[in-house]
Amino acid sequence: MKLNLKYNATKVDEIEHARNLPIENCIGDTSVNMLATFLMKGLIDDNGVHGVSRSVALDVIDKYLEENDKNDLVLEIMEALVNGGFLSRELDVETVKKAKASKIAQANEELQNAI
């Protein structure tokens, strides 16, 4: 499941005001509350409307987590923030995703060898 996320200055400002922190610090908070806030502000719904209600954001999180994990969700949010220019464009989220997949594969292999 790929999310349609887009952030602009208005949405990032709203997120920063909600937490009273700069966006770089907000992305470090991976609580469900913060993830819902990121989705509420950045998700574009099926009708092309930018922003969704808290209940829709929480439903999207539940559906997303059926196929992915919370770290994947954080990476998707980070990628949208990088694309919007709100996090450094030097941050290569695809490389982070590949490194995560490699580490998970390595851990699974080690578990299999231990059994």
C-alpha cells in the first residue's frame, strides 16, 4: 500500500504548531498520535482533497499496518517531506529502505540458522 502524501508550508507549519517543535524533531516522534497528525495534514484522499480527519488517518494507519510496519510508514512520511523540501534532499530514503530490508533479511537468516 503506497500512500498519497504531499506536504506544503501550510501543512508543515500546522504540524510544527501542533507539537511546538521543528519538523525535523517531529519526524522522530513515531507515536500513533504523531503519525496520525502527519497523515491528517499530508494525505490526499481519493477525491483529491488535501488533508483528512483524525478518524480517517487512524483507519489508514490500521490498513497500512496490515501489509507494512510502522517503520515503513515513517519512511513514507519522510520521503514526502524530502520531496517537499522540508527535510534535506540529501537524505536518500530509498537507500534507507534498502538498508532496512537488508538488515531484516540478515536477522531472519540468523534466526533460521539458530533454529
